[in-house]
Amino acid sequence: MKLKTTLTFQLGTIIAGILIVMIAISSVATYITAYDKLYEAAGIEAYGCANITTGLINTDDLNKALDGDVQTSEQLGKTINWTTQHKNIFESQYIVDLNGNLVALDDNLKDKGFAVGDAFHVDEQAIATLIETGHPTYSEPYEFAGLKRLSGYAPIFEDHDSSKEIIAISVIDFDANIVSERTWGVVSQGILISIIPMLLAAVVTALLIRRKTKPISALIHQAKEIAGGNLMVGPTKVKSKDEIGDLANTLNQLTLNLQNMIATMRKTSHQLTENANENASSLEEMTQSVKTVANNIEEVSASMTDGMNHADQASSVLITLAEDLQNMKLKADNTVEVSNNTMQIASEGEVRAKEISNDMEKIRTGSKEVSDTIQQLVQSTTKIQSITNAISDIASQTNLLALNASIEAARAGEHGKGFAVVAEEVRKLAEQSNKEVSQVGNLVKDIMDKIGKVMISSNENEKYIEKGSNTVKLTAKALNNISIAVSDTVKEIATISDLLSSETVKSDNIVEMIQEFTHSIHQIESTITNIAAAAEETTAGIDEISNSSQESTLMAEELEKYVRTFKLKE
């Protein structure tokens, strides 16, 4: 077995990896903590020195420099050179106004090309905090002018009086890489020191794991021998009472159980093979017998099927005949019913025709009475016309008398005026009467014309009524003849219907007997079919059993062959 695949190597690798990860996590945490502390210390040192060196600056000179006095700015630059010259860890010192513009700078910044009035990078948040609190502070690391910087900021108050306003800011820059270098210098020694215990722990752990896993190798060898079919292998003895001890006991018990089981299977497989061969022979004989029975049943079933088909056909013909007879009976019954209805309708028609004849006679009598009344009306109208003619003559004579009276009244003068008025009124009355008589004459003439037309229509109606009365009498006689004929037809159809009813009952009985016969044949066929199906199922079952027996034989032989591959103590 290769070293990389052993449990000892794998567990040792896992534990070593865990130790390495723990050391890495611890180192990173230590580095971050140390870096934060050193960064804080560097910032405090930077703004502390910047705050101390503010005492070297004359605030009057600083105000001049803020007002643009270049010479004074140069003088201040020389003054602050003292800091970088006496402490090499500082990169540069300079003074900026509250907007971040250079007011004075040391020689290091001058060498890099900066001059008074130039804008310089400042940490705006740190400056805002400084102006708000009036206390020194430091910036976050930043890149500027080709250097990673850490700046300390200190406020410069008017007249160095902290109660007055801040007029400028003193700044000292660190090389921020110093913090990383110092942090690594502190942490690296601890990492190197912690590696030695880790290596020792890994070696000790590997030895302990190897000691614990050594019995597993013996158990693996035992399992391989069992897997190869060697059941004569001896038990593995393990003294420990842990999981490995349980595994050894379990494997030893498994070996013993396999030995007993294989020995039993070896005996059983041989006996099983012999029994399977005997069963196969018996099943073959049963199969042949069942097939013979099945063939005979199939022949009987075929004969029964033919008889059933003939019975079905006869039953169908008789059923059709019965249905036809039933339909004929229904049609005969319907014909009787229709004939009865027709006879009733004819009788009712005859009664209605007689009633119509009587009505026509009444109408003719009434028409004659109307004609007589019209003749009387003509006579009365003639008399009215004579009277109106007489009235008209009287009105003419009255009008003439009134005219004469008017003439006589005019002759009488004053005495005849009253008579003249009466004569005038009589004349008007005569004219009015004449007009009314003329209108009455017109009305009478109109009435005479209409009466003439009515008389003509009445004469024509009388002719039609006479003709209709004769037609109604003929219709009543025809309906009477129809009623008699329909009555005879109904009697004959009723006789036919009775005969059909009797034949229908007989055909229904025959159909029932044929259906019972057909049903019996169907039952016999179904029984034979079930027997045939059962025989087929029996044959199929025997075939399946035979196949299973053959498979069992093969399995028993294969099992015996497989069992013989195991080595047992005799």
C-alpha cells in the first residue's frame, strides 16, 4: 500500500493542516493587532513631535509668512529643518494653512520640487477633527509624491494660546512602510518559534495514529483473505477495547458465521440440484397430459361454438319475426284507432252538415223577410217622396202668396207695413221649406238607390243560399256513407289485430325458449372456455414451474460451483 493512501498519512495530513491553519490564523490576527498598535504609536509619535516643534515657531513670523512674506517663510523652513535633521525616522516637516497650502517647508520637500504656496495632500477628515477639537491627530496611510506617508497634524494657535483661533497646522510625515516592517519584525519571530512545536506535535500525532491503526492492517489482511474465498484464515487478536477492538471481534464473528453458512450451503446445494432434476422430469410428464386435455377441450369448444352460432342465427330470425309481428299489431291497432277517429269525425261532420243546412234554411227565410221588408221600405219611401213633392208645391204657392202680399202691402202704404213684414217672413219660411224639401228629396233618392242595390244583392244571396243548402245536403249524405264504410273497415281491422295479438304471443314464447336455449349454450361454451383457459393457465403454470425448476437447477449448480470456491476445514 502506498504511503499517501494509508490512514496514518491521511490523518496526519489533516491534523498538520489544521495546525497550519490555526498558526496562520493566529499569525494574521497577531499581525493585524500589532500593525494597528504600531500604526497608532507612529501616529502619536508623529503628531507629538509636530506638537512639540510648534514651540520653535514664532507666531508673528508665521503671520507674516501667511501674508505672503517669502523671506520669513524661508526662515521658518530653516527652523523646522531641526526636526528631520535630529530624527531620521521623519521624512519631512512642513507648515500648511487651513486650506492645505504650504506656508513653510524643510529641505527634504524642497529637494522634491515643492515650494511655498503649493497645495499639499492633507487628510481632510483628520484636519476637520483637528479644527473642531483643537487637539493633534494623525492621518490614514496615503500615497503622495512617490511615497506612502503617515502624517501627524498639530494645531498652531495665535500667540500659542489654545483659547485663541488656529492659524496654521504643523505636519510631520512618516514613511508608512516603517509600520509594516516593524510589524513583520515583531510577528515573524513568533511565527518561527511556533513552527517548532507544530512539527513536534505532527510527528507525535503520526506515531500515535500509526500505533492505533496498526491492528487495522491486520484486520484488512483478514478481510482480503475472506474476500478471496479463504475461510480457513485464523482470527485476528486485538487487545484494545475501543472501536478497533469491536471491529476485530465483529470480523472474527463474521468469519465464523461465513464458515458455518458456506458449509450448510454446500450440503444444501447438492440436495437442491437432485430435487430440481426430479421435479423437472415430473413437470414434463404433467405438461404433456395437460396439453392433451387442452386439445380435446378445444375441439369440444369449437363444436359448441358452431352450435351456438346456429342458435344465435335462429334466435335472431325469430326475434326479427316477433318484432315484425309486434310492429304489424301496433300498426293495426293504430289503424283501428285512426279509423275510429275518422268515423267519429265523419259522424260529427254529418251532424255539423245538418246543422249548417238548418242554418241555411233559416238564413233563406230571414233573407226573404229582409226582401219583403225592403219592398215595404220602398213603398214607404215612395210615399215620403210624394209627400215631399206636395210640400214643395205648397212651399212654392206660399212663396207666391207672400210675394202678392208684399205687393198689396206696398199699395196699402203705412197701413200695410206690418202685413208686409209678415209676408216677408212667410216668404222666407216658404223658401226655407223649399230648401228642406229639396234636401229630403235628395235623401229619399239616395235611399232609393241603395235600396235598389240591396234588393239586387238580396236576390243574389238567395240564389247562393239555395245552392249552398243543396251542397250541404249532399255533403251530409257523403259523410254518412263514409261513416258506414269506416265502421265496416274498423271491424275487419279489429279482427286482424286480434289474430296478430295471438300470433305475437306465440312468437314471444318461441323467442323466449330459443333465448333460454342460446343462453344455455353460451353458459356451456363459457364453462368450456373457462376450462380451456384453466388448462392453458395450468399448462403455463407448469411451464413456469418447469422453467423455474430449470432455473433452480442452474442456480443450484451455480451455487454449488460457487460454494466450492470457498476453502473450509474438513
